[in-house]
Amino acid sequence: MSISFRFSSAAIAACVVLAYSLPAHADYPERGITFVVPYAAGGSTDIAARLVANGLANRLKTSVVVENKPGSGGLIGAASVANSQPDGYTFLVTGNGLASLPALDDPAFDLQKSLTPVTRFAEGALIILASPGAPFSTIQEFLEYAKANPGEVNGGLPGALGASQLALERFRMESGFEYTPIYYSGNAPAAAALMAGEVELGVDAAPSARSFVESGKILGLAVTTQTRFPHLPDVPTLSETVYPGYSDGYSNIVLAPAGTPEDIVRKVADEIAEIVQEPEVVAKLLEYGLTPLSMTHEQFSVSFQEEIDRYGVIIADLKQRDMLQ
């Protein structure tokens, strides 16, 4: 005996609609997630990553472990994520300076082919600094001195082509001064060199430089964002002093291995966007000097590409002037 089944076209259409409306990974996450931070523990990116990881763990009902993999200016940790399985369980939480990678002659990996943008969730101000013994004590005096003495000002930077140098180089290109970059292995050695007078100029994340400026060990010349850094209200911005409209800084971003399922990327981006709106998370980020950002995967994809393009122009100029490390 044979049994035949007949389905109406409407029933078939309903099944198709139902199948396509279900998430491709409805059970995600089925295990713990790892956030790789390519810097040492305790820095601003690490602190922000742990806040978000805790919130994501609570919302997704799973563990979210922060794994620090410092080295080579963040490239070791970034490369490890780029080479990870694109299964939605490994993410890179880093600084936006990574957008400079495609413009380099010999990049550690192909950023645009190996990683996919997820979201940007916090931003902070950079601050241009001076040694107490420098021949300038304001941003106006610095510009005047640097233009009159091209290349004689030594600028101590916490590594090459991070957000600090990229912001300073943009300011240099648009303002027409010259300086000599001196590279250090991190924020602490660069700050120590500035305090000792080994270099006259410096740039650092405002939260990291705060205590040195407050104590008078380092001079704060100008903040790079449109608004003043709230914990150092007496330090003016570049925009209100020597370069109207100038705004630049650093931000914390999340990327995933290329090929990570699109629905997972969107889900994680959306969850993080909501986490950084939670009052307790907002309060903690602001306390550290970071401004929360809520950004969709699509919005970040556009802004990250714009950053890659902008940094490419800066790096091309550095190459032309033979100023890359």
C-alpha cells in the first residue's frame, strides 16, 4: 500500500518563509566566548573589554573570557584572531590604530581579508604633552617653536603607527610643523622619557596621562577631541586653540575572523551596543575617561573603511618622507 501526500502551494510557501525567518544559529552561543586583547592587562582597552565581556556573559548566559596577547604593537594578538576558526567564539578587542595595517608595505596579515568588522563601542581623547623643560608650555608656543625649528623637536611615541602617532601626524600634515619621532615600547616608557626630558613632545591617551599632568610631571598642551577631557578641564582642545574643527582620538573596536556567520556578527554587535548603554557600564567608562558608543555592524563597517582610507593617506606621506620606523 502506498501513501501519497499533497501540499498546497500556500503551505509550501509558509514553510519556506518559516525556514528563512529562523536564525541560522538559533542556539548560539553553545559554549564560552573568548575576547583577545592584544595588549597587556590594565590598559584602557583591556579595562573596556572586560566591562563589555562581563555584560555579554550576563546577556548571553555563557562565559566570556578576556585573553591578553600583547606584543608587536598589538599585531601578535590580532594575527591570532585572524587565524582563528570563524565560528563566532573568538573576537578581537583592540584599538582603532589597527586600521593603518593595510597601508604598510609588509603587513602581518591582510586585515580586510582576514578580519570582519563587528562594532565600535567606546572612544577616548588623546592629549598632546610636553616635558616641563621643553622650550614651550602651550600648544601655541609649540607650533611657533616647531615651525621655526623644523625637526628639532623630539616626539616620544608609545610605538609606531598607533592612534597616538596617527593623530599627531594628521595634525602635523594639516598644520605644517615638523618633528622627529622617537619610538618606545609602550605608554610607560614614553611617559618616563618625557618626564626625564629625553624628548620634548609626547602624545598619550588622556586617561593614561592624567596623573602625570595633575602632578605637574608632564605638561598638558592640548586635547585632540572636540570637547575637553573632563578629568583635566584646564587643558584646552586643539579645536579651540590652534586648529578649529580638528577632532581625533582613539577608540575601542571589535573584529571577528573573516567568515564568521553574519547573524552572529550582528547579534554580538547589537548586544554590545545595548551593553554600553547600561547605566553602570556608562558610569564606569566615563570614570575612566571613555565615552560609550552604540554602533551597528553596518555603521562600523563603513566608518572602519573610512579610517583605513584616512590612515592610508597619512602613511603614504610618511613613506614619502622616509619617516616610517
